[in-house]
Amino acid sequence: MVLSREKILDTAYEVLATYGLADLSMRRLAQELHVAPGALYYHVKNKQQLLILLADYILARAPKSMSEEAEANPEAIRASMIRRGDTLFSLLYPIRECPEVVRLSLTLHPRELKPVVAMAHEFQALGLGHAEALRRARLLTHIALSLVEEYQTLPLISPQEAVASGDVPLIENAFNRYRQDLLSAIDSMMVVQEPYTQDA
């Protein structure tokens, strides 16, 4: 087998989905790929870089619309942010700890995540300064990730809270509650007033 970065990331995603983040080590990857651990470092210099690349890999599975910018009017921008949030939930909710992987990349390299950049441009179109627009895009993404984590964890710690009345499927209930929370965050973030219209 010819080892490549793509093959490493495919395998890393499988390990994350099957065993969780705690088992996603360079040694475990080497075992799964049937290579010596040293062979990985030609393609990925350390675990931190692996997780950053894995975050990009995860987000790349989303439709291109997640990184597209809306027309420069509040209604279109709000709809775009809602769609982006819906896509993020669909992408991350099925696999525990996916939000944590994306959060690492968001913390270290927010300007390299295409959905964050697109959202920052949308905030600028609302009249925010460049720095504040990026800050709100980053914060809104952190909020969305935290909400996904919350609704992933809720069935484990409080099963009665995770199930809605009637026969609503667990994932549908989680999505509905996530969306209500995210809408509140989006509407709060879209408020534009001084001094945030100017760069510091």
C-alpha cells in the first residue's frame, strides 16, 4: 500500500468514528495502516497537525454551500447562517468528538476555515469592522460546536430530557432544540451598533 496524507486522514476519521478521540494516536494510526509510526511523520508532522488536517477533512464533507457567502442583505445573511448551522449539525452530530476536533482548528487557525471566513464576510456586509466580523464568526461557530456537543451528551446524562413528548426521534428532537438555541445566537450576533462598526 502506498501511504499518502489522504489515506492517513481516511483512516484517522474511521478511528475517530469507531473508537473516539482518545484512541486517535499516531501509534494507533500506524497500527491501522500497517506501517511503522515513523512513516506517518513524512506526511503529518505531529498529532496537532493531524487534528487540524482532520478538521478540514471533516468540513470538506459538507456541501460547498456551507462556505458560500450570501447576498449582502440581512435576510439573506440570516438564512445563510441558519443553513450553515443546519449543515454543521448534520455533519457533526452522528460522531461524538467531531466538534472537539473542529474546535481545535477553529482555535488555532480560524482564518483557514472556509465557513468561518464566509461568515466573517457576511458580518462585514452588515456593517461590522473586519476584526469584529471575524470575532463574531469565530464565536458563533464556537457556540454551534458547543450546542452540538451538548445535544450529543444529553442522552447519556439525562435520557428523560433527550426525548420529546410523543414519538419524535432522538436526532430530530436534538436538531430542533439545537436550532432554537442557534437562532437566538444568530439573531444576537447580527445586531450591529457602535463601536463595533469600526476596527479597533
